[in-house]
Amino acid sequence: MHIESAEQQALLDQEAHRLYGLLGSVSRAPGAKWTLAQCAQAAYYTLRINQVKKEKNAVILAHSYTTPDLVYGVADFSGDSYALSRKAAETSADIIVFAGVWFMAETAKILNPSKQVIIPAGPAGCTLADAITEEQVRALKAAHPGVPVLCYVNSTAGVKAECDICVTSGNVFDIAAKLPQKELIFVPDLLMARNMEIELQRRGTPKKVIAAGGSCCVHDKYTPEDIAALRRKYPGIKVLVHPECRPEVCAAADYVGSTQGMTAYVAKSADKLFGLLTEQGLVNRLEAEYKDKTFIGAFGICSYMKQNTLSNTMQALLNPSPAQIVELAPDVIERARKSLQNMFEMSR
Ligand code: SF4
């Protein structure tokens, strides 16, 4: 934004202070919070993006794992994959700008195919979504005929199109428990599959889970020793972890749940000190929204999510490149939507 008048400068100052009011309590690096000067730099972009967003009738959805200048500066909605997919399905905007990773933008396109869906980060991957192909899912189905196939939402549109029911970290255990079959196929998170078997056993609905895929590069790196170290350093701390973590990490935690679940746990808890073994973006959101509580994060960073910036969000809104626009074949949309609709129905 080129500053031409005292009025524009006043607007920038106002926006910088608005951002600082939200981000002043948020960690930008270990031991360093957002400063007013950094918020002032962000304000140049946020003012312009919010203006262009209105002119183009666009909506910006930002995953909680993106950076807080996006989440609090320009997003109309922020949250986890499930919450954002609902917003994508409901929006009447002409353009959906999805600050997240590619499979999330694909999900928005599947649920609202008449919209233009843009992702600032372009074809940003995900170690889970990239861990299995639709050909591999077809081979699994051929090897286990009749066994229902569940896919984690962190999967490509092509993989979703091959599966019966999509699930998220918030509903995976409930949906798996509701299925009448004693055996199921789950892709592409091997650690969540092991956590699922343990949880189903605990609930008295044991099932055999045939799993294939990989793991999340952020959540897979945590160990029980990380939790022990947190407890030694901060006696009384409540430790929250994501079900993409290893089973031994989940077993050592006070709470295991999705991004939404962890947020709800913090909101309801009378405790004041929390350790979070998850992506730093969620730690930042909790720091911004629960200023009376203290959050110790491990600075786990998803490099794919962080490829979304204010700069490429503005560029994508103004003039998206082909690599930033999601296009999917109609038959893939049709078949993948069925697996998502089955999830919505089974989550009721
Ligand atoms: S945090 Fe993990 S699961 Fe989420 S997008 Fe990044 S690599 Fe994928």
C-alpha cells in the first residue's frame, strides 16, 4: 500500500494496533512475541487484502496451522479441516481462498465445485496426503473385498474418491466404532490407525484395522520423553496431544484430541498451564485467545502450511497462477463428495 495521505497513515496505524492487540501475546519465535513494528508491516497487507476480498466477493479460510497474521489479519474463518470444509460447503462467495495445504483446497472444491478455489501456497503437500495413491487404495480394496475403507481427510481427492467414508481427527474414533464390521481399512495415517485400534478396544468395540500410508512429519517426531521433560520442568502441567502422534505419546498425555478438541479442552479447563505437542499454529491461536493461560509449545512447524503468507495471499487474490487454482475432474468430485457426505451423515 502506497501511503499518500495522513488519513491512510491513520488507517495503517489503527490496523497495526488492532493486530498488536491480538498478536502481542503470541510467540513468533522461541522466547519472542510479535512486536508492534511487525504488526505494522503486516498491516500494509491486511488492509489491502481485506479491501480486495470485498471487491471480488471472496472468502478467506485459514487453517489454524498457518501463521497468526493470516488467521487474525485476513481470515473470515479459521479452524481445522473439518470446520473449514463446512464453511467451504456453505459459502455464497464467488472465490474461496484456502490458506492451507492442497488436499484442503481440493476438499473445498469437492464440496462447492461451482466456486473458484485458490490456494496461496500453490501445490503445498502434506506428508500424510502424499503417502498413498489411489492405485494403492484400489489394490488394498482388491486384497480385502467387502471391507469398508475409511480415509483420513488428509488425503488427495483421488484417494477420497476410492474410499467409502472420510473421517477427521475429531470424528475418526466415533465413526469407526459405529460401523458394524469387525474389520476396516484405514489410510493414510499409520499412527492414527494404531491409535484407533487401541481406542476401539478401550470402548469395547474392538476391530482389526488394515492400515497403509505414512505419518505426519510434525506429530510423528514427539516422544514420551518430551512429555516427561515437560512434567519435570512444569509440575502440574496438562499435556495435550494430537491423535497423529505415536500411541506411546498418546498414552502419556492428559488429553488426546483434534485441534478443535484441544481448544475445547483448554476453554473448559480450570487449569492455567498447558503443554501442547502439536503444530505451533494451534499454540499461537490459544495464546491469542486465552491470554489468562500459559501454553508451552514444542515449536513443531509444518513447513507446508507456512508456505501461505500475506504476500502470496494478496498475489493469489489479485492474479492467481494456474498452480494456485484447484481444478478437479467431475467424476472425482462426484465420488469424493460421497465419502465426505457419508462422514457428515455419520457425524450427526
Ligand atoms: S501438520 Fe502434518 S498432517 Fe498437517 S498438513 Fe502438515 S504434514 Fe500434513
